[in-house]
Amino acid sequence: MTAAKRSSSGQGDDPLSLGDVFPFDEPYEAQQEAITRLADLFRKQGIAAFEGACGTGKTLGALTPAIQAVRDPRTQYERVLVITSVKQQLRAFEQDGQTINENLPDGVPPVSGLSLVGKEDLCPYASEGVISSDEFYTSCEDLCDSVRQAGAAASGPREKIGNWEQMAGRARDADRPLSGEDWVAPFGTSPPTDDEGEQYCPFYAAFRAEMQKEERGGYHPHGVMTPPEMLAHGASEGQCPHALMRTGLEESELLIGNYYHVFDPVTVERLTADVIGPETILVVDEAHGLEESVRQLLSDDVSRYSLDRAIGEVEGLLEGEGTLAERARQHLSNEGVNPAKVRDFRRFLEAVQRWIDNRAIDNLESEDSGWLDNLDELPGEIEDNLREPDEPDEDDFSEWVVEEGFEHEWERVERVGTAVADSLQEAASEVGGSRDQTYSDSVGRILNRWRTCGHEQYFRQFILEKRDRMYDQEDGWKRAYRARLKMHNCIPSDPIAKRLDQFGSAVLMSATLAPIDVYREVVGIDQLAEGDENRDPRPVEEMVYGLDFPEKNRRSLAVKTTPFTGNNRGNPDYEQFWDDEEESVREEYRDVIEDVVRTTPGNVLVCMPSYREAEWAGKFLKRNTDVSKEIHIDESSSEDETEQLKERFFAGDGKVLCTGLRGTLTEGVDYDGDRLSAVVVCGVPIRGLGGDYPDAIQAAYESRFGENNGFEYAFTVPAVRKARQAIGRVIRGDEEVGVRVMADGRYAEEWRWNSVREYLPQYALEDFQTAGIDLLEDGLERFWERHEV
């Protein structure tokens, strides 16, 4: 139990009220209802699917009852874990946590909180450019390894502390200290060296000394610490900020992270396993994207290179000489794994390598019988399906394992691989070294997942990926290609449900969960509501709130244009090849976009199904002499470039920004105030369906949710949510005014066979009026005339 939980609210035995935690005078009406309902649900250890339109206060709607429950000594809860897929939302939760602290009643200790970020974000040397991003992780490991070796060489705890304190002491430099924007470290501007001339990290040495000396549970944050504040605190104290952050997880009442921290098996094992449990409330932000995100996190692969490295580790353990190998073999014996099982493990991995080699040659020969002499001419990537996408049968690799008689080795592969890796790591630490990077454990884990994960849930492929240049240290096909076995997750509902059930309560919230009955199915909430022989049913509530702002301030239209699909719009890059029908379709959308742009007095966001289509929209707007606004075209780019584009868009007079609906500017970006006056969405952004993996996803959904629902649940519903996310960027408050246009007959006309109106919530159907193209311009002009400033 955290110190904060033990000390309760700071007001005797009386728990904080919801009003004590909510930091403003009064919440919105919908926000108040959500806070009350969630507070009751947390007492029942329930799960909520919470849709609230953009700008309706979901962040505080969830944080207020969650923090109140954590501070209530009568509950089981010790912390709130918030995860989001959007970096800007991380900042929003930090800010709301800080605002709560600023407005707590007198005498109440502040909520303690941390944002979970990577090592590079919290490294003083990386912050000041002493270590570059390209070499950061290698450099960090090397610098910390020197500190570990100094500890391993010590004869006892006191000598360890002395070694580490001596390392920190010799690095102190008052004349040329390393410093940042708001911190000054006690150490010099570059990593120091030890007596052997090896560089080391004094921040990590000082941290290890303090942890050993104090024997304390971990870092206790005061208030909600942002990453820059955590960096400044650790650097100023002369201790590794990231190491401090790791020790503070269980001591914090509010943790803010991303989906990896809950759903990525490796991240959970290394960092967050101890805070996933019944004492934690989980808040999943931007939860409309949970299904797709977890599908990616659960996909896995094992490369020929990793097999080679794992085989090398086994050979070193079995046949190596010297103290390290001897101690590793002793540890292996202590693990209960005899050398015969390790030899079987190696024999299995070597056979898998040969299978990969043979499969590679078969694929290349099918491309070109003279492939060995024509490596430069071969395709960039070759995907070889190991089963039919629409038939979830046993895959070719699994059948080969059985045919070759490797079933027993396959069943033991994870246990033996983990034992090999643990033995090597333990031995390395004992002889004064470190071996954080091992391959036997990861190879064993992935091969075991291949064995145990169902063929409907996972689609298996053999993949050849061409190298950037020929690698002359290899021979044959390996000069030109890398090879791997790939497991694609198709349907993540079971793993999501299993993980959610580990928490005391959970809130899945977004502006676009509808249709919630579909959402409950695809993320596994219905499984939890029903329970089974292994678990009791969990209370599940649906909470849906529309826009709570004045209707007179917005104009919401669904325009009856011809559906903008890949089949009828032609290639945006080649206007000369359009036929009459394609030209007619694009003319409709040109008219809609131009009408919105010309009539809107402020900024306009034009959202297309892809970046290529966004480029088409931007180019024709630039050519249009009737459009006086400055035109910006978004493209796939780095985070810094995207931020610069946003700044240019927000600055000065009204502009147009053309982007793709599957990009980063249509979700989680705050266009509050006068930053955005209109959004026009063109088409339904159903993801590209080319390739066998999407076919396998559809087949899995059809099998689970019914043949008539497979395509809609897997692709159409997520696409509609993407469109609704973009539309939600406009109206964010009581005083904001804006236009929202969804241009595609599928949004407007129920009679169409491919209509998507059934996937819009009732409040959106009531809000969005249908309109024809001919009357669009006049209607928009009248709206803006009523709202002239």
C-alpha cells in the first residue's frame, strides 16, 4: 500500500468528497453525471464504456472519481493508471492532475504522480546533446555497465556503496557543471572515466549508492511530476532520473503512460507488472483505437539473426571455458535444466534455421530460377503465407515441427530459453560484468507463442526483407535478404478482456466509441459482463454524452455526394487517365471543399482518406484563383515537422490544412479557441484492403462475430470513428463557433447498401442535417452571416 493511501486524505478519517477533488466551481451537466456514475461503478469494481463528445471534459470526468477512490481509505485502490495513444493527451492528464492539486482543500497532501517515459527522455546527457539519439541506448548500457561492474567487484554491501560513492565523487565538477534549462547537475559536462579508462554514468552510480544505503522502497514524487520536472529533479540531485522514475511507480497515486505499459508483454514484464492488479484503476484514453493498437502490440516475429544469436549463447554456455561459463552452467543446474535439454534446445533452433533457409530458397527460385546471379533484380519484400488467409488451419511451420518429431522440444522451448538467458545474466553479474541483452529467452518466448496461440487469432507468414545494400559477410540469399517468421494478431478481444479483468476497475473512454454494442464485443467487455467458470461477471456500464454546447454555434451537415471510394474516384496522381465517371465524382468533392473553404472566415481542416488524396485536395485549392487562403499540405513526417506545420497553420489569418484521416492531425490535437473554424471530411477512410493480412483479419471477425459482421466490425466501424474524430476537432467550448461537414452519401442516405449511418450515435444523427451540393454554399454563407464578429 502506498504511503499516500496510508495517510488517507490528510483530514483525519474523513475521505475526500468528489467536490474536494474536482478543481473548478462546477462541472458541465454531462460531466457531473459521469463523475457520479463512475464513482459508484468503482465501488462495484466495474468497467465503463464512456463516450463523451470532444470538449465535454472526459479527462476530469474520469480522474475526479478515480482519485477520490484512491484517497478513500475504505476502498482497495492505491493508484490510477492512465494510458493514451496520443502524446498531447499525456500532457492533458498531467495538467489536470496538477490543477487538482492546486485546488485541494487546505491541509490535504497533493496527489503524487509520474509520467512513464523512456530513458532518453530523462537522461541529462541526452538532454544536452552529449549523447546523440542514434547512439543513445548503446551508450547508456555501456555507461551503466561500468557502474554495475564496480558493484559486482565489491565484496559486500558497504564496499559496493563505497565504490559507487567514489565514482560519483570523482565526477563532481563545480567549475564546468552539466546544466539544462532549469537545472544544474553536480557532475561535469561529459561522462567521466574510471581507473581503467572506461567511461561510466555518475548519475547511475549515485542512484545505486543511495538505494543501497537507504534501503528505501523507492522515489516518492511530490505532486504530479512531468518528464521535464523529473529530469530536473534527478539531474539536480545527481541521480539517474529514469532509475528514480522506475522506483516511484508503486509509490505514486497517478501514473500516466501509453498502451505499451498495459498491453505489450515485454514492457509489462520489465516495468509495470507490479502495478497491474486489483488495487489499480485503469483509464484508457482514446479507447476507440484500443483494438487496432493492441492488435499491433500482440503481433510478434522471430528472425533468423535472433536464432543465430541464441544458438551462439547456448554454445558458449555448453562448451565455453573459464569462470563465466562454469558459473552459468552451475546456475543452469540450479534452475533444474540439465545439459541434455539445452542441447535439444540448440538442435531445435538449428533445425528451425535450416527450415528458414530452405523456405527462402524456395521463394527466390519461384521469383527467378537464376536468382543467385540476379539478387539486385529481386523484389524488395516477399511475403509467403504459411496458411490460407481465410482458412484458419494449421500453418506450414507448425506441421513441419510435428512431422520432424520436435513436439517435446517445442513444448520446452520457452522454459529452456529463459533458463539459458537467466544463467548467463546471473553468471555475468557475479564475475563483474553485465548481460542485459540475451536472445535465448525472447526466441523461446516467441516460438512458444507460435505453438500456443490459435490459428484463427493469428495469421502466420514467412517474410524476406531486402537489405539496403549487399552484406558481403554472408553468402547466398543472406547477402541480399533478412528472414523472419511473423505472427500477425487478427482479433485481440480475448487478450484485451483478460488484461482488463486484472484491474480493480477500468474506464474506456473516447469521443467516438459508438456503436457501443459493437465496441463491447470487439474489445471483450461483453465477455467480462457475462463471466465464466473461472471468473465472476463484472458490472459493465455504457455512458454516452453528446455535445453540451449551444447548437446555434455550429452547422453540422452530411452532404449527399457520390461515395468517394477507390473504385470510383480514380488515381489522384493522374488526372489525364480519369474517365467521365471518375471526373464527375472528383468534381463533386472539389465543389464541396471549395464551398467550405471560401465561406469560412477562419482556419479550415480538409480531411481526406489518405495523404495522397490530401495532396490532390491541396493542389487543386492552390490552383483555384477564388481561394485566397494560404494552403498547407500534410504528409507522413516526424513529430517535430508535424508540430512546425501546426504552428504555421495556427499563426495569422485563416488558412487551409489538408491532411489524411489516418494521420496524426485528426485525433488528440487540440484546436481550441479560434484555431479551427471548419472541418470537411471526404469519404469513409476504410484502410487499404490489399494484402492477405486484412483478409485474415476479416475471416477471424466473421468467425467470431458472424459472417455478416466481419467486414463491418473489422474495417467499416473503425473508419467511421476516424471520421468522427476529425469532425470533433471544431467545437470545444461554449463560445466556439464552427462548421462540420461530412461529405459522402454513405453518411447521409440510409437507403444505400453501404450506408454507415447505423454506426453513428443518435445524438450525431440528430445533429447532422442532410444537404445537397447545390445548396451547400448558400447555407454556409447564411450561417457565418449570423456569427459575424
